[in-house]
Amino acid sequence: MGIYMPPTFGTSVKYLYCPKCKDVRAKTWYQQRDRCLACIGPATVIKVPNSSLTYANYFLYVFVPALVALYLYTDNRSYLWLAVGFLVIMMITSYIDLLRGERYARKKVKIATSNLIEFRRRGWT
């Protein structure tokens, strides 16, 4: 039995393709097995590389709580309003990044199922 290591910021996002459901879903961080959440069948892992939006979200995950802490320390409401604004921006960029990753994963599945030679030429195993 191996030691469980939680994901770090440097890893790529993983998506699961279920051949039974014909669907691509983001793999949750707590999922240890490569199984479809809908049918519990075996699924194929597709790694999606991080983009600039991913790193922007990592920055905002730290920056927004820092603004809230500044508000609590100084009691200046402008920090709170900035935190709310950046929180909305973080939610939008997270959604866009999730859509980008899903589109990337679906493209890999389409190439994999339609043309195995092209799949291997691009280095996707």
C-alpha cells in the first residue's frame, strides 16, 4: 500500500474519459481510482497541461484572502470590495480554465478514437 500524496500546484489537471458513458469529466482531487463518477466503470486519465489562467487562479487563491486579512486589520472597506471583485474574477477565470481543459481533453479523445497513428505521433499514450 502506497503513501497518499495530495496534489500540488505544479501538477496538471486530470480529466477522466469514460468509454461506457462517452463523457469527459474533471477528476476530483480526492479521487484515488480512475473510475467514472456516473457509472463507476473504468475510465481513462487525460492530463491537461496548466495554462496562464491556472497560474492566475493560483495567485488569486492567495491574494483574495490577503485582501480580507487587510480589511480585518485596517477596517478599510475598500479592501473588502477589492476582495469581492477579485473573487468574482477568480470564479470566472476558473470556469473558463475548466472549459479550456475539457475542450482539450475532448480533442484528445476524438483523435484517440478516430486515428491511433495521429494519437501516437503527438506523443499521447
